[in-house]
Amino acid sequence: MLNKQKQIPGGWKEIKVGEAFEFLRTYAFSRSNLTNQKLNRDSIGNIHYGDIHSTYKSTKISLEEQVIPIINNKDFAPGEEDLLKDGDIVMADASEDYDGIGIAISIHQTQKNKVVGGLHTYVLRDNLGVTSEYFRQYIFRNLHVRKELKKKATGVSVLGISKNNLFKIKLVLPPLSEQNSIVKVLETWDSYLEKLEEKIEIKKKIKKGLMQQLLTGRKRLKGFNRKWQEITLKEVTERVKRKNTENNQNILTISAQMGLINQLAFFNKKVSANNLQNYTLLHSDDFVYNKSYSKGYPMGAIKRLKFYNKGVVSSLYIAFVAKNNINLQFLDYCFDCGLYNNQIARFAQEGARNHGLLNIAINDFFNGHLNVPSGIKEQTAIANILTTADEEIEILNKQKEKIEDQKKYLLNNLITGKIRVPKNE
């Protein structure tokens, strides 16, 4: 498992998942039957596979601290043997992509809280004592185990792994003492990552506060006292109707976190039409409005092309470029802050939501209003402050990426025995 000869480090042993763990019963409640709130002694929590994929940021969960979806059915009474205990593993058995197959979290500090595994999950419990409580969170993050999970995954639009296939996957485990030593090393990196996450979140909150104050004129910068003006979007932008006559193949999609990004890089597959001639060709710094509403963007998202010189988007998007009478970055921050949402809401037809797109006419979109500083200098000064905040967040994000890479390297090598922890650790 570790290489072609399957050499196992001295003192380590190979064991199948089905031999090391027993599987507990899970209860498949839909989202409509769950409510997100803090656990209490009278409630029963249910860990949904969707939360494993997107909500829980850590590989280990404390039931005393983490908000867990609560089962609304007051008559529900699981068996005592199905309630999660410290060290149990909850694994998502379904995913939309291969990277999410078999993603697992370990449960801790259960205290008197009652929680069961939920929809599309397996709950694994080590009753043999071959793994230590905090080591289990890393077992299914092992690079070689991840490869096996992906290999055994089946499905088309949604991928899954059967219990029988999971049973057969082989684990190579060090002695308990070495497991605990490995945990100490990896948790050092985890601790540093958590501190960086906290710093990033603080910086983001500071930036959000600055945007809410500076972009609305609630707080004015020193030296600027001219009254702000109300303008229409068409006064400061011009629609882009450039056709893709050059057959540009850089197909873009809008990501809430990353903005306009290459479709293949984002989805890991092509989801557009083969003929791109009718797509709109964008140049650097062009804006695009996606009329599809999504989480965090109830009125759709407006993003600026920052990472590529050119790219193409579906003609369903509304593309436009800023004129010289407004600061480009200031306008970008206005959209990012959602200041144009109320204008879109004025014109959007609610009935069209059922089809995934907001029905808003081109002329209506450009006739919406924005309140902006009268002079370019104040717009620029505000944009510079927010840009500095973004740069500080980016520095921390790059630090985080480096630490994550270091941890991944250590995880893949420590947990396979390629690197051994000194005994005095």
C-alpha cells in the first residue's frame, strides 16, 4: 500500500476498514426536518453529509461547541447504541466530485449531547482499540487511502462508495504510542492554521465594516466634504456586446469567492456549449452580471475580470465596462458590498426565480441608481483603503496556503511511515 512492494514499517500493521471498525446505524433526515441551533440536553442532533462537505472547517468536531442540525421530530428516539461517542468517525458516503468521496470528521466532547449520523453518512466506531481517538481524524485523509476511495467510487452526477467497498480498503496503522506522537506533530500545524483563520476572519470583518461605512458616506475621509451625488449606472458604465469572433476558449464562470474564473478550473469539467461564437468576449476589467441567484447573492452576482486578459461568458450574462468618470475599483467595491442589489430588486420579476434566473430587462439594469462621491479623488481614496485591507487578507491567505501545504506533506508521510516521529516525541 505504501509502495509497489507494500512494505510496512516495523511495528506497523495492515488491517481492513471492516476489521478495524464497526458501522453504526444512521438516520436519513432531510434538511426540511432539521433546524440549525446549539445542542441542548433535550434535543437530538443529526450530522448531514452536506455539513461534512461544506460547514465543518475542522477534521475534528466538539459537540460542546459546534452547532449541529437538530431533528425537528420530537417523537424520534434512537437506540442508545446509535448515539455518537468520543472518537467516532462520521463519513460522507456521497459527493458531487471525487475530491469529496469519503471525507470524514471525528467526534469529540460528546458529554451528554445526543447526536446520530444523518443522510448519506457512515458512522465508524473502533471497538478493537487499534486507533487512538485523535488519530482517527487523519486516517481517511491519508493520500493512499484517498486514492482507494476514489478508485472504488461509483456513480455519474453524484458519486458514492458502498459499505462493502469501504470494508475492503486496507489501512496501515502504527502502534498507538506512535499514533499519539503523530497527532502531536499534526496538531501543531492545525493550531497554527486555526490562529491564521481567526486573523483572516478578523481582517474580513474589519474590511466589511469599512465598506459599510465608507461606501455609503456614513463615514467621510479627512479633507473631503463635498456632497455625494446620485447617478444611474448607465452614466458611469457602457454595455459590452463584443462577440467572440476570435474563438477565445477561456470560458469563464462566476464564483462567489473567486469572482470570474476559468470554468474548467472551477468545475473540473466543461459545462458550456461547444460553439462559443455567440459568447460575449470580455477584456480585462470588464464587469459581468450573472442573473442567476445563489447563496449569498439573492439578486445575482456582479464581478470584474481580474485574473485574465480575456475570456468569454454566456450571452445570458450582462457585460459592461466602467467609463473614465468613475474610479474602477470604487465601483467594483460597490458591487462587492451589494449596494446595487436594492436597485436590481426594484426591477426583477419574482416569478422568474423558479427557472433559476432573475427576469430583469437590460435598460432597467442600467437605469438603477448609485450614490457616489462627487469627485474621483474621494472615490480613489476610499478604494485605496479597501485595497490595502484586501492586500492584508491576501498576505494571510498565502501564509495559510503554505502551512496547509506543509501539513499535507507531513500528513501524507507521517501517516504512511515514510517519515517517522522520533521516539522522544
